[in-house]
Amino acid sequence: MSIDTALSLGAKSRAPAWLDWLQMLTGACLIVFMWSHMLLVSSVIFGASAMNALAEFFEYTGLAQVGGPLIGLVFLVHFALASRKMPFTSAEQTAIWRQAKMLRHADTWLWLAQAGTAMIVLILGAIHMWTVLTDLPITAAKSAARIKGGAWFVFYLLLLPMIELHVSIGFYRILVKWGLAGRADRKRAKKLELGLTLAFVVIGLVTLIRFLTLAV
């Protein structure tokens, strides 16, 4: 084997590792964003003025205009990277389903749940981002009016648990895959993942209810 061939093979063999690393980084960024986003939006629980003050800060600093499209780009890059391992064809889906039932391994089922929710989050999340970013500035009144529209309330009732489940499973898988949670720590990490999912779903539901009761 020539030196050029060996170098070429070495570069190709490292490519999946670099792509996995980039997938983890984009996923970690989205996890931090989603949890921060939920907490910021939930400020409406304390009143419209609290949410509007935060929204005005993001508007004044340009974070809404720049950060929004940037998060959208990270969102698409992360999906493109993750899609390398997702089963799209019926044959692949049947095979992975059979393997999951045969293995009876909790982490395998978590991966399937993450892959399934990814498709829903991709579609609904893109709709949400487009709707918000094409109607800046963000205000409590606009958000409340949209959610009171009926169909949007159902939309967010579906998006909320899907995205929180996807994000929390992703957080758990990062801990496991990158050695931050060893085999002995997995049970505790799963409890943390479940706790985070439930906590943010509850926060999201309370926030949606608050928007419904907000005078606009």
C-alpha cells in the first residue's frame, strides 16, 4: 500500500468520528438553547411585562435577528448529521424494530424514541421558527393571540412533549456516549433524563395555560 493510499484511508476513517463530534456539539448547543428558550418564554407566567422586557432585550441587542437564523442553521446541520444513522426505508425500519425487540435494551428503545421524535420536531420546529422569525418583534400579546387561535394550541401541545423528550434523551445519550456517565451511573442518568423531561413539559404546559388566560 502506498503512503498516499494509507493517508487517504486514514482521513476517511477519521471522518465519521469528526462528524459524530460535530453532531454532539450541535446537539449540545440545541439542548442549551431549548432549555434556555423554555425558561425565557415561561417568564410570561409572571406577567406579560416580564416576557416583553426579555424580548425587548433580545430585540435591542440584535440577538433575535441574528440568533434566530443561526439556531435555525444549527438545527438543520444537526439533523443532517443525525440522519446518517436514521432508518428511513421500510426495510431499515423493520430491521431496527426487530433488533430492538430482540435485544430488549432500554438504551436501544431510547434511541428509537429519539429518532421518531426527531422527524416530528424537524417539521413542527421548522414551522414554529419560521412563524416567529417572520413576525418579529416577539411580544407576549402576539404569542398569546397565536396560541388562542385554536389550531396553534394543539400544535404546541404536540410539539412540547416531542421536543422535550427528544432533547432530554439527547442529553442522556451525550453523557453515555462521551464517557460522562459510566455503566454504573446510567440508572441515575436515566432518572435525571426523565426528571428533566417531566419538569420542562410541566413548565411548558403552565406557560401555554398562562398564554390562554393572558388579556390581549
